[in-house]
Amino acid sequence: MFELNDVKFKDILSIGHLNIDDSGLTMIMGPSGSGKSTLLKMLDDLISPDSGEILYKGDNIKSYKAHELRRKVIMQSQFPAIFEGDVRDNLNIARKFSDIDNLDDAKLKELLDIVLLEKELNDNPKDFSGGEKTRLSIARVLAMDAEVYLFDEPTSSLDEETEYKLISNVIKYLKERDKKIIMVSHSEKLFSLADQVISIKNKTATIKEV
């Protein structure tokens, strides 16, 4: 799915070779400041390595126009934005930016169930708690029909039990649709769900046996 060759970024990462396969869930582990978020951002071409190349399905990601790549590879950041409008507007806004038809209400409610968000589609998210806003933003990412979903500690604001149930729902939903998931998390419990684990240590990344 992704292949990194001689990738270096500042004094943060120096990866000789890394192959991220297309099996369902790849988890990225490593201490704080080790470059986990940097790696995710490079996979979505949000930042560029100082040297080396990153391939997506055999093609250099630089060969894609930004909007084309992000229809295929979509990222949920640690600090997701909430947009003007109600829940319905927020769930469909990424599709609107990508010139994709809105999802109907039945599908949007299904996404809210997956992320355990008990809200109505016409509710205003500006009044939501931090955890509720996080869940809404995850549902917004799920609303896109991407090939790869990148999650950067998506549920750090939730308690461990809720986090595990929510992420389990998300993984099940995406795997059923043959989607690839790459996730950064500090939750050891979530690593039990991984098909592949990448460990980042001393600037480099290696595949660990699951």
C-alpha cells in the first residue's frame, strides 16, 4: 500500500525502508515526540520529507494532485475542526468539498451510531463537549469513501472503555468495506486489534510481529 525509501525529515525521522501493507489495521507505536504524527502527515502529503520517496500503490505520492490524493487517503487529526451549521452539515461538508453527493439522513444516523454519538442531525455541535466533537469528526471522516483512513490519536479525549468500543466499531465498519486503516494510539488495548504494528524508535520505523 505504502512504501518509504530513504525517507528523512529534519531531525525527527530517518527511515531506510518501510512497507505498510494493505491488511486492515496498521497501528503505529512509539514514545511521545518520536515522529508518529509526522509519519502520518507524510503519508497524506501534508508535509514532505527532506529526502527520499513515499510510494502509494507503487506511485510516488507527489505524482498525485493534492485533492486527488486526499480523496483516496483521508486523515483525522488530533485537533479536528468543527464547522458552521448543524450535525448534518458537519457530516457532509467533506463530501461537499470533494464534489460528492451528500449522504441521506439514514446513512448519517448510522455513522452517529458507529461513533456512539447520541445526537440529532439538526443539533448544533458548537455546544458539544470535546469528546462529542471528536466523535462527530470521526463520523465525518467515515462519511468519505476513501481507500485509506489515517487516524492520529483520534480518541485521546475519551475514557478507555468508550475508546475501545468506538474504535472497534470504526475498524469493523471500515474492514467490512475493504478499507485500510493506519492509526496512532497510546492505548495498549487497541494494539490487540492490529494486523500490522509499526514501532518508531531512535528516528527509524520497523515492523513488529503481531
